[in-house]
Amino acid sequence: MLETPSEVAALQELLDKSRAGATSHLREIVNDDRAATAADLVRLLTGMKVLSVATVTAAGEPRISALDGHFLHGTWTFGTSGTAAKAVHLRKRPAVSVAHVDGEKLAVFSHGQAEELTQDDPGFTEIIEHWTAHYGSSPLTWGPDIRMYRLRPHWMIGYRAPE
């Protein structure tokens, strides 16, 4: 868990705001007993999680694919080849939806902007070190044009099964 207390508080504020503005249908499903808190998410979303990442084509058509994701500092980080369609989409249209679903136990749905990370980003080194520790090699060595992203969410809902 790399989150600071202020990052956990900001995540909780986003979760609360998103849930409060959700439809009644969603609030019935993700009710008080099933709403994941920020503390739940940072505790449960450790290690690699499979993400479904949805981007948009130039024609406005949705495209979804699966990626490895790591939840760091209260948001998702993920990577792909610069030659992947999703990298082309994100470069031109950074709006993205990201979901992680673990059966009926846990789900996190997010909407926001994908921010391409560069070496100038203050968190870049820490993110690459985290990924490298997990996989045993730097993701930057996995191909000639690897792109790393951070989700800047403006909406996020967390669901957890009641214990």
C-alpha cells in the first residue's frame, strides 16, 4: 500500500461523490452494505489486477480490451505498446473507462482521463520500480515503444460483497 492518508481521503471523497450522483438503480446495487471504501480498495487492490479498458475510436465507437493494472496512490496505472490501437485512441482521445471485476466479490468502475506518463512525471520512477518488482523486469524493456498511463478518474464506484 503506497497511498498516503491524503490520497486515501481524496479517493474516499471521489467514491462518495460518485455514488451520491449515481442512478437509483446503481445505488440499490452498491448500497451501504456493498459500497467499497477507499480503505477497502487500497487493501484489496494489491498486486496485478486484470483491467477492462474502454477507449473510443475516431468514429465514436467504443473499444475494450484487457490490460494488466496496478492500483497505486489511489488510482490505476497500466501500460501497452505504442503500436496498440488503444494507445492511438488514448493519444487522440484520452477519455477512458476502466473496470476491474473479481466475480461477485469485488468490482471497481471508473471513468476519467488516461494520462501518459513520462520520465518527467514525479511518480514515474516509483511506478516503474513497482512494476519491475512485480514482474522481474522493467515494463519499458518489453518492446520498442511501451507506453505507461495513469488514470485521472472523475468518477469511481467500488463494490464489495458483504462479509
